[in-house]
Amino acid sequence: MQKKIYRLLYQIGLALIFTFSNAQGSNADDSRIWASQCFQCHGTNGYPVGDMDEIGGKDPNSLYEELIEMKYRGKTEGIMDLHARGYSDEQLRAIAEYISAQSESKQQEEERNQEEEREEEEEEENHG
Ligand code: HEC
């Protein structure tokens, strides 16, 4: 009987340690979830088709600095300031690291090239 109680206490202890250590920092899954929001505008993994700013694969420190600047510049100049304020500094660091590590897929690259060709053709039609 006593053994059972000790085992139960031991398991509760483990569960608490696990929960607490998860809440402390961020893991890869958290980063992916936080960054997935960004990809709705900046394209899958940060590689957009069209005019949006490409953020995938950028240097993690400059990404982080940009996000911090957006978060703390006081006045709201654009949509990004609001986004940046939705995260803690630690989360922004994790997001910057995650996005920086992403690369463009072959399919995305092809789509981007096609889009650029289409744009060039349109321009030629408009000017010629
Ligand atoms: C609703 C659309 C939208 C979402 C979601 C969004 N962004 Fe942006 N982002 C923009 C727009 C638009 C700009 C262009 C600058 C501006 O208007 O503020 C921008 C600009 C940026 C820039 C500056 C790019 C450069 O080349 O200077 C960075 C970095 C950036 N976003 C990162 C992020 C990150 C990280 C997230 C997720 C936390 C995110 N964005 C989510 C729309 C979005």
C-alpha cells in the first residue's frame, strides 16, 4: 500500500517537472506553431509568391531585431507592429530562429519563377 503511494507521488513529481520545464523555454513544436501564423501572409515557410516580403532563411539576429523594433516603436505604423506585440521577446527569438532555418521547396521556387515571368509579360504588354 505504502509502495503504491510512493509510486504515485513519484509519478506526480515527474509530471510536474515535465510541465514546468515545458513552460520555461520553447521547443521546436512551439516555434512552428507560433511561426505558422506568419506564413499566412509571408508564404509557406516564409517564401511568398508575389509582392510580400520574403522572411524565410533570413539571418536570425536581424529578423529578431526587426521584430523587437516593431514591437517597441510605440506608435503603430503597420500590421506588423500589432503582430510583434502579440508575442513575448522570448517567443520572438524562437520565431526568428525557426523562420531563419526554413528553406524554399522546389515547388515554391517554380511557382515563384512562373509568377515572376507572368509579371514580366504583363509589364511588356503594358509598355509595348
Ligand atoms: C496579416 C499579414 C501578416 C502577418 C500575419 C505577418 N506579417 Fe510580417 N509583414 C506584413 C506586411 C504587410 C509587411 C510589410 C511592412 C508593413 O507593412 O509593416 C511585413 C513585414 C515584415 C518584416 C519586415 C521585412 C523586411 O524585409 O523588412 C518582417 C521581418 C516580418 N514581417 C516578419 C513577420 C513575422 C515573424 C510574422 C509572424 C509573427 C509576421 N511577419 C506575420 C504582413 C504580415
